Amino acid sequence: MTRNIAVGVIGTGEMGTRHAHNLHRLVPGASVAGTYDVDRDRAARVAAECGGATPFGDPHELIRDPSVDAVLIASTDSTHAAFVQACLDAGKPVMCEKPLAQTAGDALRLVQAEQALGRRLIAVGLMRRFDPQHLAVRRVVKAGGIGKGLMFKGTHRNARVPTHLPGQVLITNSAVHDIDSARWLLGEEITEVFVRGMRTRPHFSRETVDMMLLQFRLTNGGLCTIEVTAAAGYGYEVSAEVVGEAGTVITAQPADAVIRLRGQIAAHVDQIWLDRFRQAYVDELVGWTESVRAGTPFGGASAWDGYISQVVTDACIEALNTGLPVAVPTPGMPDLYRQDTLREGVRAD
Amino acid sequence: MTRNIAVGVIGTGEMGTRHAHNLHRLVPGASVAGTYDVDRDRAARVAAECGGATPFGDPHELIRDPSVDAVLIASTDSTHAAFVQACLDAGKPVMCEKPLAQTAGDALRLVQAEQALGRRLIAVGLMRRFDPQHLAVRRVVKAGGIGKGLMFKGTHRNARVPTHLPGQVLITNSAVHDIDSARWLLGEEITEVFVRGMRTRPHFSRETVDMMLLQFRLTNGGLCTIEVTAAAGYGYEVSAEVVGEAGTVITAQPADAVIRLRGQIAAHVDQIWLDRFRQAYVDELVGWTESVRAGTPFGGASAWDGYISQVVTDACIEALNTGLPVAVPTPGMPDLYRQDTLREGVRAD
Amino acid sequence: MTRNIAVGVIGTGEMGTRHAHNLHRLVPGASVAGTYDVDRDRAARVAAECGGATPFGDPHELIRDPSVDAVLIASTDSTHAAFVQACLDAGKPVMCEKPLAQTAGDALRLVQAEQALGRRLIAVGLMRRFDPQHLAVRRVVKAGGIGKGLMFKGTHRNARVPTHLPGQVLITNSAVHDIDSARWLLGEEITEVFVRGMRTRPHFSRETVDMMLLQFRLTNGGLCTIEVTAAAGYGYEVSAEVVGEAGTVITAQPADAVIRLRGQIAAHVDQIWLDRFRQAYVDELVGWTESVRAGTPFGGASAWDGYISQVVTDACIEALNTGLPVAVPTPGMPDLYRQDTLREGVRAD
Amino acid sequence: MTRNIAVGVIGTGEMGTRHAHNLHRLVPGASVAGTYDVDRDRAARVAAECGGATPFGDPHELIRDPSVDAVLIASTDSTHAAFVQACLDAGKPVMCEKPLAQTAGDALRLVQAEQALGRRLIAVGLMRRFDPQHLAVRRVVKAGGIGKGLMFKGTHRNARVPTHLPGQVLITNSAVHDIDSARWLLGEEITEVFVRGMRTRPHFSRETVDMMLLQFRLTNGGLCTIEVTAAAGYGYEVSAEVVGEAGTVITAQPADAVIRLRGQIAAHVDQIWLDRFRQAYVDELVGWTESVRAGTPFGGASAWDGYISQVVTDACIEALNTGLPVAVPTPGMPDLYRQDTLREGVRAD
């Protein structure tokens, strides 16, 4: 009885395949209408795995096809902005994996195009906003029990890293999530950034900066510190803490079982982000397809969030390169993106 | 493209309503075809909430109706056995909330009827088998790292309790879950039970036994101890631990966020079982509807498990009443119920 | 300026050596006056390690020697009662490692002798009463926040075990500590015991019972369950939990550091009781020597506690042997042993 | 038999009184010989509480008095350097509460005076080096299991704060401890500092900076981030984490008991540093008096550590005031202060 949302998936690499499988198997009232990938075989394979969806040979055909209600973009970063613009042109809702664009200017143009349309069609894939642990922290902060939020502390560790990882990539691919967490959890904007990084292994390329500390100032005078460690060795782990006037709240590390063995009490740590954020990825798509069905704005990250993320990561790259603190502009948020009354997450029943 | 499983829900009290909502909103490829309840208004209300399902005036009509692919029974305990038998007569898969029947004899008759059919249509709602924490313990035990499982330790606490709660009700309604956990996690049967209980508040009725310790012997000589506390005050909490030769494994207490406030570091505890086992209830129905669709046996509790649960709870009631250890018969499991190769849970991808 | 307490140590095996070293190095205002052991070399070695104490050739000479202010007995169990009696005869304070005697009758005779003297000279080495974690549980229970204490749950695991360990030894050597914890933390006496045990490895001797569940009834109708596992494999661990009307309190597992490594978040578990209770052993001697100096009753376990421990362990052995619940006598506590106003632990400043 | 170390205590405020009581009651082989305070009554009271020590009217008389084996300085910060110099002049071992001096220059003069003497008489009271949790982290790092240490992360929270707290005071009084932890745990020196602070409450004085983030670069290219929050509200808490190549290690939060009550699982947090570091303060004095007795260098912080702390805090104050990253000089450590083979802590037996 529920209207089905048929999604076209552009980009069927690791992330896009996960999204397609989630839409097909775990998101009620959603299906995969079609797929596109530069690797046609891969697109066809994922289409077949998702209940016989149509593999498209041209992404713009997929976007325009009447069988496609909404579009999910998980292709390579440099293609995002143009595909999102095409979705706007076709008047179709679109979920774009971060980054929304490759420059702040490109992101701003998408924001302006959306404003010209007068309705929000763009969702950005910053999935932590649907993670049960991050949502719990958000709820505690909003409930006010710990007082006004004064500081954000983020930790972001990957188990393994390529031997060539320029610092700007660590910022735009990894730190961008923590930047979004800081803004979202505190409800403040970032006004100054200071960044220091390190190449942790001599055999990594000279340009590699695989460990980083980022320190921010916020609009309310508050502070942030973010650790991004790409070669943490032991596993993949993310934590987010808010220090308030009266107390603090931090994401619990998810644990299923506690094992006592060989002189230790231990819990398992996930190895990759797809495992850690398994539920968040499903809930993000549930929330998104529900918003598409209802014609209401998406409860997760908006085009505006995608644009501001770009503005902050640009400043972080400059701070890393110059070694100095860098001021960050804080343009006023257009009315289209105010969403104080939106439902967050998908578990609020 | 996936074949939809249309479920008829008999009994739309608190538990049945939750199941109906889950089927309608959170279980992909499932829907609510119809509802029945002795309170017709309630049945109609839930039917309306679930996408306009049909409210039936007669449960047997619901069971026989061709629009109903499978039946979920959440009505009052005394009606379970007859409804399950009617499902068998109609050749329809049925998920029956525990208890399967009210006497071991009645449960055995259902087992025998199923055996006569030669295929498994009966699923029993012991949802912990789908709880992520319990599944994690099960996986660790099966992986063998902690050696042979020697002991099960269960804790089962409700926050609040009615002032009249006879000991046998605590056994059949609450301890039955822990009994199933012990059998499932260790893969052994219970051969002896010893039970002591307590009325914890003077204002509870004289027949009330709201706190209980159950101690078992297992087929491999192993041991169990189970605490059931109905008036724990602070919240609802379940834990399950297996002690093995080389180590132990215990369910982690689910936690979203850790709060530092007023001299404490604290995590939230759920207040009712519907919150604690929210995900387990969804996953149980996902697993069940998948098995219905595929025509394969359900990966959770079978009619046999429902029957053995009844045998053990009967012995526990006798032990509570006599004050003595009571031997428990361990009939051999019919071939129909061997399922060593079944996939468990729904998160194994 | 503080009066020094010179202690004679009888028995310089592993436990007695630890006590002697603690007295010499870590207990302010105490020293080792002399040592005795059936192995004279060992006694001499420990005497030398403790600042040049006198090695005695006869334990009764040590007890009577005017240089000895107080006596610590850590010799083999069968010698305890006679040495304690000799200390009473000499009018000297004595700390006796558990068990106080080998039969309830012998223990009772010491209680009666002490009563005849009219002052308490006997302290029994049940060191958990000085463990910071156990004291914290005790304080929470006494403060009343969790309501009336209804249940005690104990876990007691050793890493390794001799291949020959008769069940009665597991009861008198290991379970005796948990029995004392139950009585001390709840302030109730044990009225019924039920015991089941297991030999966990086929290569252990046929008489071995190295894993045990003990279930008790208390004077207030409350309940206890105690796990004693002698071959836990992974390490040495003790926990004590009290379930009250409004909440529960459990000993925290001591942890120094939390390590993230190879896919795990882990904390270290001690391997032997001497490490786990390192501080408790020191604090027990601090409390004991302070009581000797002040001439006030010892804040830890008394001769009465030693006697009741024996009564309960006797009943447990009978329960293990008969397979039936066994009633435990609960003689009234003589006035000499009431100590409601005593200071507990040594950290209350 | 052990030689007693008689200590003269200069300054009997909160900290000095705690040290005096510890020396008198909890440090074996130590006593309080005399006390001095600008408040003569207070000095006399503490002297009386410590076994009848001598209250001195002149601190230099105390330092020179033949009954005083060693001196502990806990007077107001501005007096430290001169009292330490007087101890050097008298050839007596001295434990000086941090800071060693008020300028790097004054501290350096004490280092040079000590070098001229050719033996180490100065100990600096940075007590975390004796905290069991910090020692455990240090042991894990030194054992090498987590690989080379790359990053230090410190958190330092006080429950309450005066309404006037200039940023430089927060640096010299609070952050100085975390600076020492970073140097000690990683074995690296700090080469660059960047500091941002915040006044968290409008009613605090305008000069107040009660919340601070400090970010450092280290000699090996590694990084540090330190949070100092003076008005954390909920309690006093310190944590120290080292991120290594293969894993991480962090101080466990000390916990005695875990309480389940009113919908929470909770552990207590200390309210003041004297409670959190109770054991560290005792062990620091045990280690110091043992080193005085043996004539060996103190295993804790040296005059060199006190000097370098001053150099780093000077740079932090400049960074706070200028808003820019500030380079920190790293003078070579004189041979006198190399102590690779020293025993650390007092629990290594």
C-alpha cells in the first residue's frame, strides 16, 4: 500500500553497491530501478543482484528515465556536482555521497540552483547523522541536561591506509565527517581552523599526511579538537564527545559481547567503516526514501551542509599548508535550509 | 520483485500491535493482510494503521483466508495451541508467541501434527535468538575460542511488576526466555532443576514470587544459574553469559551514549523489554518472512523448542512447589528439527 | 612516635611470606619480630628479608616470646586452631588465615575461649573485607540508596587448578570467601544451601569438582548464587553483586589501562589472587595492627565469622555429597562480636 | 630496622597538610620532623597531628635543623625557588611542589646549582608519575606492544573554578601536569605550541580563561592535544592516552563499584584531585623517601623536568596571548638527569 520509491544508483563501487543492496533488501518501500557505472559489467552485476534492475549505459538517461523516482550518487568525487545539477534539472530528489562538489564555488552554485527551484531536492550522504550513537549524543545535548555545549572532541581512526595519502585528501575524505559532527552536534559554525599533520611511517610517500590534529574555534567562542588517524592499526573507530557547562556526553563504542580470554577482558572493534556504520547507512536511506515519499525535506545533511563542509575543508587545507590559523567565513544560512522542527533519525516512534 | 508475504495477525494487544507495526513499516517484503482481536475496535484500529489491512471478525476465517500467506499469533496464552493447530490444518506457516501451548502434552501434540505433515510450519517467538548481543555470544561460543561451554549464567530483570504474580507465572512468562537461552547457547538439554523464590515486598499478594533463582544441571554435566527479578526497580535488563574451558563470553549491555553528570559516569538502561529487544523483534520477523518466502525452516525457535521449554518450565514449577531438585526428561529430538546448517540471525552478510 | 607492633609470623609459605613482606615494607608502624616454619631455611630466609627478624625453631616459643606483640598464622590449615589457642593462652592478638579451624566444633571452642577471656584477640584473614571494590559495594548497600538488600551474587574464578581437587576443598578454600562476602555485604545469615559441582576436564582425578554453583536462602528470605570456577583459564577474577529493592551494586573490575590492539579494546585481568588482592592484604594488616595498637576490636572478620564460615561450609559439603538442599543452623551471635560502630577499611579519612 | 626519614614540611595549606599526614600515617619509615607556615597556628596544629613534630618559626631554621633529613615544600608558588636553593645550600634532599620556580630562568639556575653539586637533591611534585593508571599506560608504551608512540591526548577537568582565573594560571597550575604527562609518556620534547581558550560563563571575570585546548608538535614529529576544563561541573577527571603505530593505550577511569539505579548504570567520579590522586600522593612520598634513604636519584620528576615544564608553559602563555603557534626551545638534557635504568613507581615487586 505504501508507495514504492524506485532509486537509480550512479556509481556501483564499494559504497554504491552497499547502498544498492540496502535499498533492495533492507529499506522497506524502496527498490533499485537502475544502475550506472563506468564499469558496465559491474553496473550490470549489481542491477541483477537487486531484483533485476535496469543497467543503464548513460547516467543522464538514468536520471531522466521515468521509472526512476530518485537518484543516489556514489560515483567518483569529481562527477558529483554535475550529476546533482542534472537531477535538479530533472526535478528529481538526489542523495549525493560526500563531497557535494570539489570546490566551495561549485557547491554554492548547487545551493543557489536549489534555492531558485524553491524546494529541497538535494541530500548529502553524511551518514553519522543517522548513527544510533551519534543520535543519542545529539538528543542528550538538545535535551539540555549537560548545559550549553562548549566543546566538541572527535576521534576518527582507520585501520589501514594507502602508502600515498596527501593531507588534503585526509581532510576532504575523512575529517569532513568530523567537521559535520561538530557543526551538527553543537549547532555552531566554525570560525577558525588550525591544523597539524604527520607522516607516521617512513615508507609512506613524502606527500602523505596520515595523522592529523585539527583545532577549531566556533561562533559561540567554543572549541573543537579532532584527531584523524588513517593508519591506526588496531581497527576502525569513531567517537564524538560534547563538553557542556554541567557535564559531557560521548558516543558509546558499540559492543555486542565481552570476552574474557588469555588474561584480558575484551570487546571487538570493527575493521572498516561499512561495518561500524552498517545501521547508519540503512537508516539514512530509510529516512531519505521516507522524505522522498512524503515530499518533505530530508532530516540529514542538506546541500547547505555540503557547501559549508567544503568551505571548512578549504580552510583546513590552507591551514595545513601555511602552518597558521586560518579564519573561516560563516555566510548566513538561507531560509530554505532551516529545519528546526524536522524529525531526526528513524527510530523516534 | 521480491514476493510479498501477507501476514494475518491474531491478537492486537501490546505485543501483537508491535508485531503488526513492524511488519508494516520495518520488514521489507512483508505486509499485514488482516487482524483479529477479541476487542474488535482494537483489531480495526491496528488494521487501519497498517496500510488498510482487513479486520476479521473470526480468527479461523482469518487463518483460512486466501489473502493471508502466514499467521502471527499474539493472543492470550490459552488460545495459542488451538490457533496453531488451525494453521497446520490450513497448511499455513505460523509464528506463535511463547508459550506454544499451556501444557507439555498440548505442545507435544502440535509437534506430532507437524511431524505428520512432514514439514515445519511452526515458528515460536523466542526473540532473543535474533538479538544482536545474544547472537554475538552464540557466534563466539560456536567459533570455539573459549573452549567447550560449561556453564550458562542468565540475568533477567523487569523494572516493575504487578502486585499479584504467582511463581508459576514468573516461570512460564519470564524464565522461559532464559531457559531457551541456556539450551540455545550451550546446545545442551536441561536434566535437573532446583528453584527458590521470594516475595520481595510485603504489600505483594501472598502467592507472589517476584524474585527467583533457578539452578540447572545439563546433559554434558554442565551447570546453569538464572536470576529472574520482576521488580528490579531501576530498569529492564537481560544478560547471558557462557563460561567455557578457556574463557567466557557475556552479552554487552547496549549503550548509545555515556554521560558524565553530577558526580557520575553513566549509561542509560531501557525500561521495558519492547525497547531492549526492538531490533530483535524486527529481525525475528525478517528471518521468519524470509523463511516463509523461501520455503525453508525458520532459523529461530521451532515447535520442538516450544515443547521442550514447556517440559522444563513444568519441572521448574514442581521444583518451586516441592522445594526439591526435580529431574527433567530429555526426549530425543526428531529428525525434522535438526537444523545444524541453518543460517542464524539476519545480519550475516 | 607511633608505637611499633612487632609481629611473629608462623608459616612462611607463599601467603605467609607475602604477609611478612607487607608488614616489613608497607605497613607503617609494624615490623616482623620473628618467623617460624617447618622448613627452617625458609623461615630464616624470610626473617632475613624482613630487616633481620629472629627465626624461631619452635612456634610456641615464638608465640610466648616477649619481643612478639602479636602473631600472624599462615601455616598449614590443620595447625590453625591449636596455634590460635596458644595465642589466647598467651594473651596475644592473633591474625589467623582462614580457616580458623577444621571443624565447626573446634572453631566454636575458640569462640568460647575468647568469650571466657572477655575480649577479642582473634582476627580471621578474610581479606576481601579490606578490598577497595568490596568496601565500595558495602558502603553503597549500607547507605541505603539501592533499598533493602535481597540477593547476593558472587563469582570466583581461578586461572589454573591442580588435577586433583576434591569438592570439599573447593568449598573450604575458595567458596568460603564468597560465603563471607554474602554474609558481610547483606548482613544476613545463611539458612539453606544447595550445591552442584562438575569435573570440567576428563584428565582431572575422579574426585575432582573444580566448578561449582552454590545457591543459598538467607534469614530475611533473600537468595544467593555463587559460582566457583577453579580452572577458568583466562585469569583470576572475583565479583560481588548485591541486588536491592531499588537497584543493584557490583564490584568494578579493577583496570589500570585500556588497550586498543589487533581488533580489540581490552583491559588486563590478574592471574593470581595475590595480585588481585594486593591492596586488600596490605590494608588488612594496617587495620589489624592499628586495632592491636589501639586495643580495639579488629574491623575485619572475627572468630565468630570464622566459626559461622565453618558451619556453612560444613552444610555445603553435605549438600554436595547428598545432592539435596541442607538446612544451616543460625546460632545467635554473642554480644562480644557486635561491632556495629566499628570503622571499616582503612581509607575512611 | 629501616632508617627513618624525618621530613620538614614548609607550607601547611591543603596540599602541605595532606603531605604531612601521609608522611606521618601512610609512608613506612618516614615521619614529620617539623613544620613551618606563615600561619603559625596552622603549622602548630599540623605538627601536633603528626606525632608531635616541631613547629618552626623560620623556614630556613627548619631547613638547617639537624633533626630534618629532607624537606618538602608546599608553600606559595613564589617562595619555591628560594627554599629549594636553601636546601641545596644545606645539602638536603628536597621535594618541591610544582612549579619549581616562577620563571624558566629561575628554574635553570636551580638546575645549574644542582649540576655544580654533582648530585641530584631536587624532586618535583608532579604526582601523576606515581598514579597507578598513568604508570600502567607508561608500562604499556615502554613494552612496545602498541608500536612507536605518535600522539598524546590529555583531558584534565576540575569540577569547580574560582570566578577569576586568568589563562596563564590555568596553564601554570593545571596544564603543567598534562605537559609533563606528554613528555613522560612519549619520551619526546615539545617543539611548538598552539593555544586557544574560552571564558565559559558570563559572570566570570573578563580575564578568565577557564577552558583551553593546547595543541603541540613533538621532537619526533608527533602531536599532542590537551583539554583543560576548569569548570567541568560533574567532577574531577584526568585521562591520558597514547596513540601508537599499532594501537593505543589510555588510563582507565578508576571505579570501585558499578551502581544500577533509576534507569542508569553508573560509576562514581571523584570531585577533587586529592581524592583522584590519593594513592599517587602516597606513592610519590614512598618513592621519594626511599630514594633519600638509598641515596639514589628520585624516580619521579627532576629539577630538569621542572625547568622544561617552565619553558613549555612560558611558550603556552605566549601562544595564548598572541594567538599564533610558538616555537619552543629544546635544550639538551645534562647527563646528571639521564635515568633510563631507574625503577619507576613503587609497586614493581
